[in-house]
Amino acid sequence: MIRYRRRVAPRSSTGTRANILDAARHRFASDGFHRATVRAIAADAGIDPSMVMRYYGSKAALFAAAVDVDLRLPDLATVPRRRLGTTLVAHFLDRWERAADADALLLLLRSAATDEAAAARLKEIFAGQLAPAVRRIEPDAARSRERAGLVATQMLGLALCRAILRIPPVVEMSADAIVAHVGATVQRYLTAP
């Protein structure tokens, strides 16, 4: 009698990386950066901890990959000047609440309050993405940085109050109401002399 050995298909590195990142996002969100362990993340992903280290090298590098976020900001130079504030608020609200990587954004915001590495990563994302977007409508470098910083206060504050702290009046507001109210403030930040 001939016996055939069943071949087990090898895992793809792309699939393994995706599983690790998914497990890391959930673990970092529930435990925070400091309490999350590579062993726990590996267990959640159903792999050996050495695989996490093989693909990412360290817990810090894994965290950076887990919260690597592209804000996909609109080109503000193409937006009518009177709609800059509402356009940005609507965009950020959609990113925080409906985007595929919204969990990564919220994880980063949640972690940034207590972890220096997370705070640095959040600053990098906003400095590297929001500041250049604002620079397209404000040619003065110093004023552009100030305007981008003020917009960041509103967007991060809104995300904190609506998605993390879940302050009832803010959670209960419709997206349209938030866009109208916060958009007016952001508009002033972007265009007021």
C-alpha cells in the first residue's frame, strides 16, 4: 500500500505580515505599547514569537509599522477657499470613523497620551502630511506651521472626544453638524489674517 503525504502549503510572507500587524494593532489597542508583549502578539497571530522578530526586528519597529498611517489629505490648493475648513473636517471625520485603517489612527492617538514613541510618531504623521498640505495654501513657512498646528488641535481633539473618550454630546452629533461647527473654526485657522 502506498501512502501519500499531504503537502501543507507554506504561509505567504505577505499574509504572515498582515496577520502580525492585525494582531499587533489589537494588542496595542487593548494593552498599550508598554504592556503588550511580542509573545502575546505572536500568540494572537498564531505564530512563533521569532517570526515577529524576523519580520519587524523589535517591538518598537512593529508598533511603528502598526501605526503607519497615510492621512490621504485632499489637495487643498484645489478646494474653493471658502470650503477649506469644512472639507478638512469632513475628511478627518471620515478617516477617524470609516477608513480601513481607522483603528491604527485611534490606536496611535490613544497611545500618544502616555507613550513618547507614540507621541513622536503622531507628530511625524501630522508634520509630514498636514503641514505640507497647509503649506500649499499658505506660502509663509512660519504662518503655515502655526495654521497646521491649530488645525491639528481641532482634529486630534475631535477624535479624542468623539472616538476615545466618547463624550455624549459630541458622539450624538451628526457628522454634518460637526462639519459645520468645527469646520468654521478650522476655516478661521486656515484663512484668517
